[in-house]
Amino acid sequence: MRLKTKIVRRKGDENFICPIILPSNHLLVERLIFENHTNQCHSEKQVVLSNIRQQFWILRCINTVQSIINQCIRCKVYTSKEIKTILAPLPEYRVRDTLLFEVTGVDLAGPLYLKNGSKAWIVLFTCAVYHAIQLELRQSYSTDGLLLGMKIFIARRGRPRKTFRDNGTNFIVADNLMLPLTGKKITQET
């Protein structure tokens, strides 16, 4: 079936003069709309409508095209609104004036594979106030390697007032080894 328009006396493409009538709730019509939408570089509703109406007349076309465009994943990604969150205030030890590495985070990274085939790990120290880092290369993942890295760090930078770490087993063992000697833990878990 074709739609009879007022421009029947015009010479040109028959599909433009008398477009084919299509139902709006058919799978092929939905795929036709989506293909036209993607071929037009994910264009908006009005561009898709004008392009489709050059050949076809879809019943309830505006609602159908809008629903198909709303299902397009790429369009959802690029037109989504950013989530605005209220930032929590930083704790006092992160904003006060301190010495470099007075508040420190420590973690292990690796393994790294060296040219001779052996493994190495990096003890990573980060300053929580100034975002400075210090890296110590250790040949061992054990607690002894971690303690040696911490001794070198303390010798260079001084003993930090606060040290944060994760719950790695070597950190927990290091804390338990240092507790009887110093009377306090060397790190605090985050």
C-alpha cells in the first residue's frame, strides 16, 4: 500500500511521491529505523524521520523512532549525564602542613621479572599530603624484604608519624614482629 500525497504530479522518485505505508510495531520496521539511525552516525529523531519519510510512511512514526533511538546503547553512553557526587571532606592529617612523608601509605607492587630471570617486587611509599612517591626494589616478597625496604625508607626520610597499609600478610607479620620491640604497630590498616 502506498500513501497518496499532494505531489503526485511531480516527476521524480516514486517512493518519494507516494511512500510505502508500513506498520510501526513490526520487527523489520524497527530494524529499518535502527539501521537508518546508525547509518546517519547516530543522528537525532528529526534527521532519522526525514530520511525515512523519503521512501516510507510509518504509522505512529515519531513514537516508534524515539523508542528505537532510546534503545541505542552508544547514544545512551554519549548522552548520559555525569553523576555528581558531593565530595567528602579530607581527614585532618591529609590537609595540615606536615613534612614530606610524615603521613605515608605503603604497598607492594609486582612481581617484576628481571633480565636474569629472577623476580623482584617494589615497595611503594606514597606521601598522603603531597602525593610524592618513593620506590624501593626488593628481591624478596617476604616480611624480611618489606622490613628492609622500610628501614631504607626511614633512613632516608625519617620515621613517619602515620603509615597506612592494606591487609597483606607480610604487613601483618611485620606489625606483629615490631609490636614487642617498639610497643606500637608500625602501620595502620586502611
